[in-house]
Amino acid sequence: MYLIFLLSTLQITSQELNLEILKKTITTLSNIERVFYTSSFEGNEEGVTYINSEDAIYFDFSNSTRNKTPKYYIKNKESELIFDGESHVQSLVSEKLIATGGSRNPNNPLLLTLHPIKELLPQLITNENVEIKRSNDVFVNEQKNYQFEFVLKNSNIDWERLRINTFDLADVKYTTYILNINTSDYLPSKIIMPNGPSGTMSRTIENVNLNYKVDPNLWTGDLLPNEFTKISFGDYVKQMQEKMMLQVKESTAKNETKKIENWELPNLDNDKLIDFSTFKGNVVLLEFWFKFCGPCVKAVPELNALSEKYKNENFLLYGIEFRENFPKENLQEYTSKIKMSYPTLYKGKELADKYSVQAAPTVMIIDKKGTIIYVASGFDKEKIESIIKDNL
């Protein structure tokens, strides 16, 4: 009896100690007004690194409130991204462009950075569906770190809205996130998240400077290269859409034997093959998506509404999962979880590759004659609905 009591006491004491460490980290983060650091962002799949970015990141939390994105600056070899609290300015090195006037970047550049950690950590330590485990201490850049695992039961982290979503599932599913915390200053040093059944994404936090000062002209974009051409985000998106349409036309011209009407893909619900040749006479919207894509989830309610609004007209709407990282049953559970009410097809990787679809969501619209009339990444509701109306 005494041994059982002793072990229980030690376990409770250990849990309390772990919470104290995490609370110190929360306090440390909440006291930061401005911070500059360097960061390595990596995406790995089965041991292969397919994304790697070395970034310099600056946050100004001094005038930000909870649930409001602070001013930030992110620089790497491909671009500089500036958010002044209201809109974005971004330089694109390879294209020698400066895009101005944008709002939220659709690809969530703040994924795994200090801002979401600061917002999410208080939620993680109080959520009843999150189990906190302390692993053996690790060394990062020769500095000792606490290592914590956050095991989420039937839940995941919404990096777009910075909250924990919990789902009512018949089968229990666990998702594990790892956070390393420097033992000397209680600052996070690395965070790792799952990405698919065998992949991970991670970001480090290094060379932290709490006294870093930036030139006030940074926020206006005046420090970006003078030789770059300035363009609005709207015009840049339009250029990218035109480029994508050109790629579609070139791809179609190279392979006339497999036009869009010659494809068929299985329906996720019942594996029935959907023959694209039957689309003629209808306006068709195809939405290319993949699991854990934040902007895709955000577009689902709008797509549900379009499907319902035009259900009695010559209009068809299908989702197309194109990463093929997950088995059918897993995808079915996921589409139910995100409340996707329109039908979705899967095994769409070859189709996506043929039409140069890389980002998600990507929307393709086909007119009644079977001609592709619109392809664009992102979800521009007003433009998409206008095209549907004009072609019905």
C-alpha cells in the first residue's frame, strides 16, 4: 500500500512540476513585447526533407491584443513578408515584384512561429482532451531542453483560428505535438507537428533577441528593393491565375488524348467511378483539396452553400482529394468532421499533376461545352459565383 501511495504521490508531483514549467513559458511569452529570432522550417515525409526554409522573424506584440495578429516581418531567400497590423506587403525575389495591399496570406506564414505558440499553449494545458507527457531532456544546439508531448484525443490544432478543435468520433484518434523548451530561459526552441500518417513539420526558434530594434520604415515597405516592380496583391493573383490557365492550355495541347472529359475518378462515398464526359450540359466546379489544409476547410461552408444554392440548375460541384496520403476510410471520416456536404472524389493526384495543380484549394470551373474556363488557387467567392451565374 505504501509503495502504491508513494508512486501516486510522485506522479502527482511530477505533473505539477511539468505544469509549472509550462506556466513559466506562458508567462515568459506573455511578457515579450518585441522579439527577433532565426528559424529553420522543415517538412519531412518518411525521412525525406521536402521543404526547408531558413527564416529571420520579427514580432511586435506591444500593441496587439488576444486573438489579433501582431505586426510581423519574415524574411528568407525567396521573399520578405511584412504585416503592419492591417495589411501585407511582400517582395518576391525570383519575380522581382513587390505585392502590396493584401490582407491575410492564405498559406498561413505564421505556422509554428512564436505567435501561435503564445496563443495556444494556455489552451493546451487546460484542455481536458489533451494529455501532457514529459520526455527525457534533450540538447538543442548544445543547450539543455525540456521536451513535452501534447497528445490530443479526437482533437487537432486549428492553426488558422488558433484554437483546439475536438470531434465526436466513434473511434478514438490521437494526435501528438512536441514542444522543446530551453531550461535556462523557458523559451520554446522547437515545435514539431504531424503532417499526414508518416510526415512531420517542424520549426526551430534560435538566436532570440528581445532588444532588437527595427527601422520604422520597415512597416511601409520602403526598405524593400527599389528595383522591384510594385503591384497590388489583386493584380498579382490575377497574373498567377492567368499563368495557371496558360499552363492548363499548354498541358491540354501536349496531351490531346486525355482532355478533361476523358477522365474518371472514384467517388469517396461508394467508389463509383464518376465519368467526366457526363459533365457536358452542366457548369462544373472542381475543388482540389487535401487533408489538414486550413484554407480548404475555411472554404467548405461557402462551397456547401454554392452546392445547395444551384442544386436545381445545371450545376455540379465535386471536391477532389489529390495528395493521396490517406486511405479512403480516413478521408471519409475527415470530410464528415469538416462538414463537407458536397460529393468528393479521390485518387486525384494524376489529374492534379496534369493540370499543374499544386496549391489548395484550387478551383477549376468547366462550362457546359466541357471547356475549362477558370483555374485559380485560393477561393474568391464573388468571382467564382459570378462565373457560375454567367455560364448557367
